[in-house]
Amino acid sequence: MARFTISRLDTTQGTFRLTGEWTRPGDDHTRTNSDLTIHTLDIMGTDGWLGLKPERNATLIDTLKAEIKSHLRAKRQKSG
């Protein structure tokens, strides 16, 4: 799994910053689907960043996964 940090991600659910690990299809021959693990999750509130507990926000993370993966793919294409 590759570690990542996203300092600001504008999504349909709000603006987030997060860290985690990501395995894309083909990175690990035993996996067929990409795998995403979120370690830290913050949302931009009216007074700044508000820390959220990933383990208590699984539904939100599931909602954000497609946008996070899209961001990571675009970032990788730019750097690679």
C-alpha cells in the first residue's frame, strides 16, 4: 500500500484533508479491486479544520471513496 496525504479535497460532501494508504489494482497481485484505508479525516468547518474519527464515519468515507480515488489517480498521472 502506498501512503498518501491530501491537504485539501473539495467534494460533494464538503472540503476535506486526509491521510491514508491506497492499493490500486495491479499494485498487489492478490487484489482485484482497489483498497483504500483512511487514517485521519478532517472537514473544513466555519472555524477551521474539524477532526473526524474515521472509525465513526465509515458511511461518509464510503461516500467519498470515488472522489478520493479519482484525486489520487489524477495526482499520480501528473507525477508519473
